[in-house]
Amino acid sequence: MINFKQVEAFYWTLKLGTQQRAATRLFITQSAATKRLQELEKQACLPLFEASGHKAHLSAKGVELLEACEGLIGSMARLEALRGASRQTIRTIRMGFTELVTLTWFSAFVASVKAVHPDVSLHPDVDLSASLQKKLLDGDLDLVVIPEDYVTPAMTAIALQSIEFAWLAPARQFTENTTISLKELASWPIIVQGAHSGITQRCEQLFAQAGIEFNHVYGSNSLFALVALVRAGVGVSCLPKDLFADELERGELQEIAVEAPQTIVNYQLAFLKHGQNVLTESLAALASQCVISH
């Protein structure tokens, strides 16, 4: 007889693309996931998958079974929600975001989650935008906060905030109230984060579109390390303006006016469409409230 563990292994293998990802999602070994799928195929009396490399592709029988399984998975999720209403259970939510979030509204978000969802345990993962995108698509994260450029059709995304980035330089290196060209800016070392950073890619696109080569300095993935390098006179960097407003006011840094489009980064909270549920929607609403309050 088919059991629910076999159905789960089948469903998540299809949704996440490989048995390894399904096993990670279900907190079991890959061999256990394989065994459950083999048992399910035996019960179905026909192969559920067609062999085609590492990715899982359904046979005709598999397509038929998936339609039945999707309804069952949804029903079980609703039953778990009803059970949780009378008996508190701890649910882990794996959430990924960039350093900027940790430095701004994340503390308020954690407090809100504890107040509204005491049964939810947040497991944070701080990383660069491209890495967070991959982890979400691979099923290693449940929610991510990433620039809109990294949102894919597989995701549901909710707009959170728009951040203005500005070119910051060591104090008193440029004439006040003057605007410089990109070519003049490129005469300075440009301090950036790693290659997977959204702002690094924007800098590269900006200079490439103008046909200008520039000197990369891969300083650090830490925003505060980058601004320390700028302050020390190593070069200039494109950084969140409001985050370093105090340093600008004290004259420790200087904002450069550049003949280039203003750099605005729109951040969104994203999750996979097949992972959308009442809890993810509630967490997204709480994040939006915290951003507004901040």
C-alpha cells in the first residue's frame, strides 16, 4: 500500500528537481529517498520517471500520480495547521538575506515573528544576492530578500523597499558641488564586493555600457569593511547612502556626484511558488511592516 512518506519523496523530487534536494528538504538521506521512490514505483506497477541525466522527468504514469499527490500534500498541510492550532509545534523557516538587511530592519522583524508566530524558529543565512537566489531555487532556503533582478518566474515576490546607493570617496578628495564623469571616476580604484554581489554586477554593467575599463578592488563582502577601505584612501565604492549618513555628516566620507543614472536597488521578499502558504504570506506582511517602521 502507498504511504505518505513515499508520496512526499515523489512530490519533492519533482518540485526540487533531484532526489538529493528532496532528501535535504525531508531531512532524510538520499538512499532513504531512493528507497521510498522505488517502493512507490513498485506499488504503481509502472516506472514513474524517465532516465535523463541528473534531473527527474516524469513518465506518463508519473504525471497521473503527481496530480493525485498534489491534492494529498495540500490536504496534509491543512491538517497539520489545524493540529498546530491546538498543540504548539516548532516550525523552522530558513531565511536568507544580504548584510544590509541585518543592519537595518531584521531585528524588528525577529521580534515581530516571535510575537505573532511563537511556534516559528528563524534560521538566518546571510550571503550575496546570487548565492541566495541559487539556495532558494535549490530548496535550501524558504524565504529570501534579494534585489528584483534576481527574482525568477519560479518565485512569488513581494516588494519591500528601494535603497539609494551613492558613490562614496575618502574625505576632501573631490571638489565640492562638482559633477565628474564616469571616465574620471574610473581613474580611481573601484572597491567592490565579490562577483556574486548585485551591486558589483551593477558597477560592471555601468562601466561596460559606457565602454570604460576600470580597476576592480575586491575588498570584502562586508559593507563596513568596504567603507573602512574607502575611509583609508584605498579607492571609492558604491554603497547604501543612508547606512553611512553619519560618516558623511561627520566629514569622514565624501559623496561624489557622477554623470550616471542614479543607482536605486529594489529589494523584494521572495519564495518559491509551490512553497507559498499562509505562513509565508504572514511573514512577508510582517517584513513589509518592519521595513515601513524602520
